[in-house]
Amino acid sequence: MKKLITLSFTIGMLCAVSACSSGKKGSVTLNEVQYADDGRQVLTVASFGSITPKFAAYTKFPLDFKVETVNYCPDGTTYEEASHQLDMDMIQGKSPDILFAPPEKMYNYIRKGAMTDLFPLMDEYGGLTRDEFLPNVLEGLTVDGELPAVIDSFFLSTAVAKTRFIGGEYTNWTPEQAMQFYEDIPEGMEFLDAANEQLAPYMLENIACECIDFKNNTCDFSNSNFVDVLRFCAEHPVKDIRAFDYERATEMEIQEHIFDDSTRGLRDEQLVFQLNINGFDSALAEMSYGYLNFEDFTIVGLPSNDGSGARAWRYRQTCPYGILKGCSDKESAWKLVSSYVKYRKPLDKSASDGTLGIPTIKSLFDIDYERGEDYNNSINRKVYKPVLGANENDNITAYLPQELKDKLRDYIFSAKIDIYFPNELLDIVEEEYQPVLAGERTPEQAAEILDNRITTYLSERS
């Protein structure tokens, strides 16, 4: 039976509710410290959904404390119901010690004043320093000078093109530059892979994000170049010229189609190639160098006005996490958080499933950067370029040149990492621009609807 040692300073229901709902950093009802039968302290880790496989693997190692997990959002429970239950637990001094939450949910708790600033814990207890983080990641995690949460890895969406067609001066290009290249594209070449209808999402994602000031709960689509870019997309409808019927095709036809699709860069049939950076690994070298015929490339990015170029995105495995203010033993909680953010499961040399994201810690990034070519997913192993009409054994190989490897590294280090931006806002944007592409409303009408709809969204969550 667990022994309960009460270290709580009960301030009262009213103060606790006020502190959590108003966003003011007032009094908070602290948890009770719990100890397991073996004498170890219990730390409760909460999540909005099942705990991540990576964290489950981490807790299999011997720890100085016992970790118990609680899922506030099991199947059949809405986020609203889960949030309400967590709010009530915090008010009653029964909240978890550590919280994993989707970015927008984490930001809501940050605004409520429910998360602990990790900087003072870092300074007092050590285990992790500011300098160990990639600077752009630390900047993206910081809110009003405080560090309310951390992540251990992240992913980037961007795009590349052969420098032979688009010079390096167009790195992180503007929508106007992208539209001009679209108009001047060489004959026989597509701008993007038309079969997947990528033009509008590619052109509009960053521009839409720039129209939304998530931190100040404002937006302005009508008075930005969002309208002009959306009009361009509507005036250049995607031609589904490469549709492929997978259901009726033979296995040989499917393989030939996949081969054809992956070699478009070899034949100069496509100008811009979208690139998801899932880690500093062999897949990154292949997608940016092998698929572009071993040529120099320009990272044109997703069109933006502010030169951001890339968009950060997260898998469920990379939810931000932090320490709730109700945690009564923040030293132990910080020990868990700081050690977990630096934890990485040892990589098997034969693994070929990527490195599970770009590490937020520089020393871990350096391991990926320097990993030997005897690892299947090392960026330093040979890059394969398919040979048209040849079998797999005849593939041509080369190593990613050092200057291009450094170009990718420097790009990652300079990318804008917006950790807390709600991806569901982009779903709203797409819902409202699709009727424009279908000729059912004007770009101006879509912008006006977005101004109203997203303003309401932001107001309801402020």
C-alpha cells in the first residue's frame, strides 16, 4: 500500500481556479508526494492519448523513481472532456506531475499559467543547459522569456530544386518568385507533382500561417498577399495528367510507376521537390541529392514573406512536455524531464527506418552528422541513384558532398521552429480555399470568411 506524505499547501479552491483559468501566475494547490512499496517516489506522467512508444521504452530502464502514466483522453473521450478533467484534478491538488500534450493543448495550459518555467530548474539542478539545445528550437519553445515545455525531436517540411534551374539566391523564396518561375517553367517540365494536387497547399501554407498571430489571437487574410496567391492557384488548376489506377494495375506496372515517379528529377521532368526532413539520415541524402541526379540543389522552401521557408511539424511521438505547477517535487520531475529530452534509443546498424526526427540537443545531432557509413540510415553512407531501365544491382552510387551536407545542416539550424502553432488552423484554411479552386467563391470571399472564422477560433481559446 502506498504511503502518502502530504507536502501540499492548500490555498483554496477559488485561488486555484483563478490561477489556472486567468493565466495569472498565482497560488497553486500542490500535489501530494507519493511513494511506492519499494520506497521510490512516484512521478505521474499524463498524456492526451496513449503515452509515446519512445517514453515507454525509456521507462523500461532502471530509474531512481517510479513512473505511473495516466491517459486523460482514452478512446471515446473528447479533448474538451479530457481538458476539463485535468483542470479539475489541478484544482483539487491531484494533477499529474508531468504533462505530454499536443502543441495547441500545451500552449493553452501555458496561457493558463499551469506550466512550470524550466529555466530556473535548469539553473538550480543542472542536468541540461541552454547551450545544449539547437538555438532555433530553444527560441521556438520559449514563451515570454520562460521555458514552459521541451521537445526531444522535430521534423521539417521544405522543398528543393536543382541549382541549375533555380539559383542559390532563391533560398526560402517568396510567393512572387515562385509564381514567376511557374510561369517561366521550361517546356516539358512540371512545377510540382501534379497528380497529388500539391500546388495550392505548397503555395499557401506558409502564407496562411503568416496571416495568423496565434500569440496575440489576431489574424488578417484580407489585407495580405494571401488573396493574390490564392487567385494564382485558382487560375492555374492542377492537371491530373499522371493519375494512376493502382487497383487495376499489375504488380509490374505498379513497380514501373513507382520507379518512374522517383526518377522524375533524373529526367528534369519536375522543377520543385517537396522535402520532409525526418532526421539527419540517409533518407535526407537520398531525397535531396540522389533523386536530383547528384546535382547541387537550392533549398527554395515553402514560399513565405518573412524568409522562414520551412514549417516544423510533429508526430505524436514528439509532443511537447513539461512540469505542471502543481508538482510538489520539481527537482525529481526535472531530473526525469532533463534526462528524457537527452535520451535516444541506441540505433541498430541495420535499421533503415530513419532516426525518428531531428534531435533538439546539439550533441545528439552531432552523432547523426558524424555517424559512420556502416549504419544503414547514416547520411554518410553511399547515396543511390536509380539507373533508368536497369535493375537494382546496377544503381549508381555516390557520397553526399560535404558542402551539401553542411548546407542541409545549416538550413536546419536556421529554420523557424514554431512549436505551438495549432495545425488544425491549417485545416480550416484548406476548407475555405478549396471552394475557390472549384470556382464556387472568390479569393476575397474566402479571405473574409477566414478572418471571421479564425478570429472566432482564437477568441474561444484565449
